[in-house]
Amino acid sequence: MADPCSALRLEGRVTLVARVGADGARLDVRVAVPVPRVCPSQFFMVRPDDGSGPFLARPFSLYLRRADPAGTSIRSF
């Protein structure tokens, strides 16, 4: 069994981008498979599916994991 806090690559869709404060953002991402247990201090990166991406990728801290019949949604702050 893999370490539950190891690196993982998932495909998903950003379902919400909301401004938080003067310089922050919240992202909600829907993935089709269950996301393993979330450990404190974990981050995720978001990039377009066409392979392009920002020159310098930015990490998003993982705040919440919620499972439902349609898949799993993850939220950052």
C-alpha cells in the first residue's frame, strides 16, 4: 500500500474560483476518483490539460476533501 501522504497526480476540473481578501483566492476542484486521506501541510498544483502552464507554478494549500457519489471535491485556501 502506498504512503497516504505521498505525491499523487489526478485529473480534475476547477469548478469555482473565488477571491478571498485583497490578494487571495479559493479554488474548488472536482476529480473523478476518491482522493486519499489528506495530511496537514499538503499542497496541490493546477495546470491546463493542454500541457501549457504558468512559467512559475504556484502551490495551493489543501484545505478540505469532500467525497460524494459523483467523485471527490477538494478545496484550497
